[in-house]
Amino acid sequence: MKINVGFSVLMGFIIGIITCFFFGKKTILKKYIQLLEKANIKAKKIIKNAEKEGNSIKKNKIIQAREKFIELQSKYEKNIHFREKKIIDIENQIKEKENRLSKEIEIYFKRNNRLESKIFDYEKKIKIIQKKKEEFNNIHIKKVELLEKISKYSSEEAKNELIDIFKEDAKVKAQSHIQNIIEESQLTAKMEARKIIIQAIQRIGTEQAVENSVSIFNIESDDVKGRIIGREGRNIRSLEKATGVEIIVDDTPEAILLSCFNPIRREVARLALHKLVIDGRIHPARIEEIVSKTEKQIEEEIIEIGKKNIIDLGIHSIHPELIRMIGRMKYRSSYGQNLLQHSREVSHLSGILASELGLNAKLAKRAGLLHDIGKVPETESELPHAILGMQWAEKYGENVEICNAIGSHHDEIEMKTLISTIVQVSDSISGARPGVRKNSFESYSKRLKNLENIAFSFDGVNKAFAVQAGRELRVLVESKKIDDKKAFQLSYDITEKIKKEMTYPGQIKVTVIRETRAVQIAR
């Protein structure tokens, strides 16, 4: 019973819900239908309004399009009118040009006809001239043949002989003209050059030290010789090995000879021997110790000498390695002339010449001091000392002008500045003065013979004498073969041959002497 009641309640509830759903649906459909009708009414109104606005916009656009068309049409008509007018103007211009050209063509043909007639006349005249020329050539050939018969010379032989005569005459005249120019230039330049050089030499002229490859070590008694030699010569062998110097112990009283081409080694050996003799302890170990200390002492002295010399000359900011090379110059010699003394002299001369000529005196002094640094290499080099010195100067940051002066002072490279010329001149002045440099007797005799042989190689030379240690060549010529004009030419030719075939310091003066003697005997 309880189950049936519950089931009936549930079914009643469901039936109630279904009835409510159907009744609600009808009301919703009515409302939806009403809304649709209202929307249709509004849509019809909107469509009517849109059609009205569209018609008005269409009318406006049609009006605007017509106006634009009318405007474009007027512009196009204007352009067409402008172009037509321009075309008409161009046609007129073309017609005018055609008229002008037709007139010019008529004038050209008229002128051409005249030119043709003139050309015809010219051709006639040219033919006449050619005929006359041929006649003249025939007459000239006949005259030449007649002259050849009379003189018994062919035209080529006569021409060559005339050319030789003119050449000789022109050569003599040119040489005399050159001589006049040289004499005129020497009148003004020679005196000034002599004045500057003499002033420089007078201010710098100093005595020059002449060094040899042998040094003498003086001792108080000959007993010291035995101690220096040592037992079985071990001391002297150790000393020679440590210093690289040959030690000659002979019968010369109270003297030992130190022989070596390196002056620094000789100086080390001399000082070491002096210290060993004073100390009294002479044995191989002590020798090596003393030689090592002496080498350090000499190295310090070299640096001090370099510093002292650059301070004396007023030169600053030089690389320490170049200072050491300057100090080493003291122990070097060139042809017997002390290298440091020579470099100082060249530095002074270069400074004086530069100041006289209005150039940079400090730069010239610096180049003069460094010009021979290539002569003090610690190792042998195949390069010339000028090129080697220039490379060192470049390596240690020297000025380009100084590097050029060092490299060109013996003409190994081209001179680019006046400082280079001044250094070369100063080097020549320092090395060429008599007695400054020491040369061997063989080199002097060979040089004198070469000079005389060069003089005898020319025709007309009777005698030749090389005098003043080869600084002057006097040539005696035959007066019949060589006249005064040819004598000057001969001196010039001998000078040029000496320049090409010989190397020499300074300069060589060539004097040609022509003597005419008139001798009569009264009987």
C-alpha cells in the first residue's frame, strides 16, 4: 500500500511538470512571434531609408563624375592645342633649316668647283717644280763628280774628313768655353769655399795619434819574464788563451810585446799583466780572474768614454748601444788614425760647415760623430762599414737624414740631403791632411807608378812625375805635337782616367807643362 501511494505521488508530480512545460511553451511562442513582427517592420523601414540614401548618393556621384569628365576634357583639349602649336613651330624651324642647307650646299659646290680648278693648277706647278728639282739634282751630281775628279777624293771621304775637322775644332772650342765658365765660377765660389774650409780646419786642427798593432809592456827587471812565462809556459799560455793576444817574450830588455789586431784585447792584456805583476801571484786561476775583472773594467770605461764624448760635443738622446760603440772607437784606428779622434774632428768640422751654410749644426755634428760606427763591429761582417753603420743607426732609432749621411759618406748610396755632403767633405778633410794617416811604403810606390803610367798612356807625353806623395801629377808634353788648347784637353782626359781607374783619399792635381825652346848658336 505504501508502495502504490508513493508511485501515484511520483506520477502526479511528473504529469504536473509536463503540463507546466506545454503551457509555458505556448506563451514563449507567442512572445517570439510578436518580436519577429516588430523586427520585420523595423527592417522594412531601414531598407526604405537605405534605398533613399543610395539614390541620393548615386545622383551625387553621377554629378561629380560628369564634372570631372568635363574638367579632364578641357585639360586634354588644351594639351592637344599646345602640342599642335609646338609641332607647327618645329615644322617651321625644319623648313628654315632646309632652306639654309640648300643655300650652303649651293655655295659649297661653287667653292668646290673653284678648288678643283686651283688643285689642277697646283698639280701643274708641282710637276714643273719636280722637273726643275730633277734638273738641279743632275747638275749637283755632275758638279760633285767634277770635284771628285779634280780633288781625287770621293764625296764620302771628303765628307768624313770635313766631319773630323769640325769635330776637332768644336771639341777645342767647347773645351775652351768650358774652361772660361769654370774660371768664372771659380772666381766667386773658390774663395768662399776655401775660406769656410780653412776656418774649419784652423778651429779643429789637432794632433793625431798613430797606433800600431803591437803594444809594449814595460817591466822593472827581466826576472818578471820568468814568472810571466811560468813553469813549462803554463802562465803565458793561460794569459794568451784568456785575452786572445799573442805575448812575445824575447831578449828585449825590460819589455814584453803584446801583439793583436784588436786594440781592446791588447789593452785588456796590458792592464791584466800590470795587475798581475803588482799583485805577484801569477798562476792560471789568478790570471783568469784578473782578466775577467779587467774586461768588465774596460767595458765600463768604454761606456764612460762614449758618454763623455757626446756630452763634450753637446749631443743628447743617443741609444745606449750607440754610446758603447762610440766608446769602442777609442781602441780602433783607421790607416793609423785614431777612430774616435777622427770622428770627433769630423763632428766638429760638420758642425762648423753646417753653421756657416745656415743648416742644422746639431744634426751635422751628430751625423759626423756616428759616420764611422760601422768600423767597430764585435763580429766580422761582409757589408761595407758605411752600410753597416747606417743599418745600426736605423735599428737604434736615428733620424733619416743621419742614416743617409752615414750610408752615403763613401758614395755607397745616393745622397739625399746637404748634411750628407757636409759629412763626406768633413771626412775627406780630416783624413786627407798630410801626416794624418799612416800608409805603407809599398802602397805609396804603387800609387805613384800607377799615376805615371796613366800619364804615359796618352800620346804626346814626354815625361811624367808624381810628386807630393801622389797628390800631384806633373806631365811634360812635346810642344810640336800638343799646342796650348790641346794641353788643357790632355789635363782633363788624364784627370777623368785617374777618377775611373784609381781609388785615392783627397784629391790629385794634374799639371800639364808645355815648353817651347828657341836655341841658336852664335859662331
